[in-house]
Amino acid sequence: MTTIEAQGVYYRELNEQLRAAVRGGAKEVVLEGVNGQRYIAAGLAVRAKIAIKGVPGNDLGAFMNGPRIEVFGNAQDGVGNTMNEGAIIVHGDAGDVLGYGMRGGKILVRGDVGYRVGIHMKAFKDQVPRIVVGGRAQDFFGEYMAGGILVLLGLDESNHRPLAGAYCGTGLHGGAIYVRGALPEHNVATEHVRSRPITDEDEASLRPLIEEFCELFAYEPDEVWRVPFSRLTPVSHRPFAANYAPNV
Amino acid sequence: MNRPYEKNISGCGLIGLLNRDRRRVSGGVIVPGIRLLHDRTNGLGGGFAGYGIYPEYAELYAFHLMCDDAAAQIAAEEFLQAKFAVEQAEEIPTLKRHPGISNVPLLRRYFLAPKISPEETEEDWVIAQVMHVNAKIDGAFVFSSGKNMGAFKAVGYAEDVAEFFRLEEYEGYCWTAHGRFPTNTQAWWGGAHPFTLLDYSVVHNGEISSYGINRRYLEQYGYRCTLHTDTEVMVYLLDLLIRRHGLSIETACAALAAPFWRDIERAPEGEREVLRALRMTYGSALVNGPFAILFAHSGGMVGFNDRIKLRPMIAAEKGKTLYVASEEASIRQVEPDLDRVWMPKAGEPVIGCLEDART
């Protein structure tokens, strides 16, 4: 295991040290004293494990293609921006636009997430990006989502905010949003998505994600499954078709 | 001072702290927080507002004046002497030179008692004098005009601006800081944040797309937009709605970032009518566009986002201190061990009040 002291180290220097460590064959790297350094592990295409102590800066793991990052703290905005493969695990909360344009891999967050999580996520063949949120999400959850899986658990029942903020699923035209319990209807973009109970097939695709989430964050799977899940599905593959002039 | 054309748009970094118990801390305390946000900014503007920094002159208006040249300064000074009893006039202390700060204007400050007749409303009258200097005296700008508070700003990176103005020598119970990234206009000293009027100050990340409408609306009430930056209207709108029209901070924010009509229709009876009336009355005060702002005043500090969260903002608490910033790491650079960190709901202000503030 390689430890890199990040306190006071500029993000470029920190990323150079991290890349040098994994190039040198390190399979596990611990970044100590991280605070606000941007772009950590951006574009890395290796199978290393990276532990982050502290609060990483924006665009953690952007364009990442393989590593497994574990954040022992909160994460800021833009986690997993356009990431392609690998995993990001956040033990605290994470900010806005998490998983923006994500194309593969997975992100698991124990706590709450901010605005526009999963915006423009997409899937292609066996590349299916997955995001699991243990807490609650703010507005525009799954906006313009084209593919992949978003799971929203709302496990902290002492929190009385709605599971997701307003405009959930606006412009969604592919993929699945799974919700433990139900969303208030006025927070769902009902012109673009419909809610229905999950099927056996849905449950099969959810199960490994829930198991992994529970193992990571010490939850009982039975407790998670105690509340029935629902699924948001797209109404149309072209939700804004009516906004354009017809082809004549 | 290089004065450009119309408005400015920016993508910036900001942080503020409020000690609700009035505990005063050095201006140097906030600097690591804004330095951490260096990469959000581009060196074309940095600034700070501090509250409680002039206790020896707490009853006097503290005017910070920047002037292009001696002629402008003489003209402004003559005007101030005619309108106010000048208790103290001095240079604003700065470093003689700083490698990150150039084109330094003449910087002076004045501690002033207004010479007004009893039938005048003192604050309106003082604002009129500020507007007069800024609009009528060529090359002179009052960039701070409150009591027991002050704004310090320049073209440069915020951390350099702090060194230049020797910020660590002041003590305040509230500090806000801003690093600028102007994208639409040239940078000049007056266009750096904060923007102030009396004790109100605003630092802002974003763009006020409704600047034109807001400006024309404000001009009807005697506000003159002279600083060529959109953020200016935010200060004047807050002054109009809160100080002059007597709205609470919550209500003023509900007018500036009014809920969408669909949300107003869903509001409980009573509240619904109030929100409707606010939107209709203050339609021209509606602030459109992406923004995160910190509004500070003698009684506290408010963090405030546009309705759909188009700019970052995070809040935290430690003991009696409230923090609001563009990034959590910025706050943790000031105070690593926080009691609580949260992501405020967009459009709903985070309101910090002094424990002893009159509200």
C-alpha cells in the first residue's frame, strides 16, 4: 500500500504523484489529508484501489476508466463526470451533477446527493452505469437520462425532506430510476416518466446493487427491502419531440 | 481605472463566515478559504467585506473612496466636506506594492457624520450622497459606506488583495470573500466584489440575466447603476425591499427568487396569496439567471441561490459560527472540524442572524 500526503499539495502535483504510484505498480493508494483538490484520478485507466481521506474537490474520477475510489468523507460536485468504468464509493454526502454523462461503472453514496444527479447518463450494450444513493436527492434527479440505473433509497427516515426534489426524471428517455417507496407526484416529471411497481426482472437487476450497498455501509438487506420499490420508466424515447417542428 | 461598457458575467468563488455571538476574528481567518478557491477565479477581481472592524468610529459612516487621480479626489473630498462633518480622513492602509496588484487608484477613507436637516431620512440621504459621488464626480467611487464595516477590493487574486489591504490587521464578527472570474467585461477595481450600499454588501457567483429590467426598475427609485457589473443591482434591490419597503429577509428573498407559479399554486392558502402578490408587485425585481450570493449586513449574513441551483453553494456550522461557500473544502480550510454541513435548497435563503440582532 502506498500513502500519499495530500495536505497543501496542488491538484496537478497530487495527480502526478498518484499516476506515478499506479504506474509503478501500486495496487492500493491512500491519499491522506485531501481537501478540495480537483480531478483526482481523472482519466486513470488502471485497476487500482484509491482511498481518499478528507473532502476531494470537484470532478472526482472524471473520465475514469477502471479504479475503485473510496471517499471517507463528503464529496463535492461533479463526482464521476463522464466516467467509463470503475467504482466510486462515498461514505458521506455528495454534491451536484454526480454521474454527469456517466457511461459505465458505478457510484455508491451512503448519504444525500445534490441537484441533477445522473444527468445525461447513458448505456451502450454491456456498459450500464449504476448509481445508488442511500439518502435523498435534490431537484432534477435523472434529468435527460438516456440509460443506466439510478437507485434512491432514502434510508434515513428521520429526514423528512421528500425522497427526491422537484422535476425528477425531466427529459428522461431511457434507463431506470428505482425508488424505495414512492415519490411525491408533484416532484415527478409526469409528462416524461411513469411510475409503476417493480417486476421480478427489476428486482433481479436491483438485488446485486442493494447487496453491495448493504455490505459497504453495514445495512441489513431485509431492512432495505422492507419498503416496496417503484420504478420510473420513460413515457417516450423523444420526450421533447412536440417542441420541434414536424418533419414534412 | 479602466472603465468598461455595460454589465459583467462571472463564474467565481465565494466564502463567508458569521460569528453569531459577535466574536471578532482577524480578516486573515477567511483568507485560506478563498485561497482554496483560487482555481475558480482568474485574478481579475478579489474582495472582502468585514463587519465590526471600526468599533472606535461605530456611530460614523465609514466611506471607502477610490479615485483615478488627485483631481477626482479633491472634487470628492470637497463634496464630502460640504455634506458631512469629517471626523477622520486618512489613506486606507495598504502594502506599498504587491506583485499581484497593479494600477492602484488613490484609496482613502473618511469617517463621517451627516449634516442633514431633521426632516430627512438619514439613510436615504446618505445613499443619495453615495449615488452623487459615483454618478457625478468623474473618476471617484465610494465603494463602502456603512457604519462599523468596510469593503476592500481590487483587481487581482483575492488572497493577494487580502495581503495588499493588510486584512489581517482588522477584526470582525462577519467576513465575506470573493474571487472573481469575469467573462463578459473587462475587469476594473470598482467592478470587483463586494458591492455595497450603507452596511449591505453582496458577493456573487453567477450572472443576473434580468440586469436590464432590474436596473430600469431601480432607477425609478433613485438608484444609479454606475459600476458596470450586474451584481450591483442585487445590493440595491435588497436595500429597496428590506430597508425601504420593510420586508423581512425571507420575504425579500421570496420576491427576488420568487417560487415558480406551479409551486405558488400548491402553497397553502394564505401563503399562496402572499406569494402571488409578491410576484405581481415585484415582477421587475425578480432576479433571473444563475446565482449564488452572500448578502451581509450589520445584523447577519445570508446565503442565497437561484431557484434551480445553477451555481454551487454549501453551508456549515461550527459552534456559533455559520459558514457559506462555493465548496465544502473552502470551509474546511478555515475550520476542519465542523458540527454540520448541508446542501441548502435552492431559492430558499440560509439566514444567519446575530444572537442580539433586532429583527
